[in-house]
Amino acid sequence: MGKTAYNPATMNTPFGIFSNAALAGPGQLYFISGQVAVDAEGNLVGQGDIRAQTRQVLENIKAALEAVNGTMDDVASVTVFVMNMGDLAAIHEVRAEYWQSNYPASTLVQVSGLTHPEYLIEINAIAIVP
């Protein structure tokens, strides 16, 4: 694993599946473009279902990592773009399936639109792979 999560006692404890900071290295930086809820054929997965869309997005990130012999534990940072901030609890529910500890640093932004009107979430990632 190329990162260590940090949540110093002098900082507020994160409320979800993320860390305040992540120290990365040694290894190579691996930048994963924003992923949306489409399968390998380009079909939308989980129309109207934030849990299904989040799961597909994270599966896409996982597949990108596996291509370079990485794992989800190598993810140091994510940026999450959502259409509805009310979906936060559901998103973190699904994130807990992919990270049980040593969470990546995370930024969450509500947006007015994504590249397709039926996309509910997009996530990009930075990983440190051996």
C-alpha cells in the first residue's frame, strides 16, 4: 500500500468514509479521471439509484487500479461530485464496502450538472501504486 491515513487529534474527526489527510509514497502517482456510472459497454448503471451508481463508479475506479496491479487501498485522494447533497449517507454506505480503514482523503462538491442528465455522481481518484 502506498499511503497512510492521518486524522490528528487536533483536527475534527471525519464523519464518514474518508480521512483528513493521506501521506503517500513510495510508489508512482496514478491519476484516475472522473468516473461515472457506466459499464464497459457504456450503458448507464443504476438510473435514479445513487447506491447503484456509486457502486458502479467505484467498480470502475477499482478496474483502473487493477490494470496497474493496484487496489482500492492505494487510493490516497478522491474528489466526489454529486447532484444532490442529500445522497451523502447513501454514498458513504457504499464507500464502506470499498474502504474499511485507512480511508483516502476526500473532497465532496455538489454540482448543478454532470456530462449526462441521468448521472448522479462522478468520482476521480489519485492513487499511489507500487
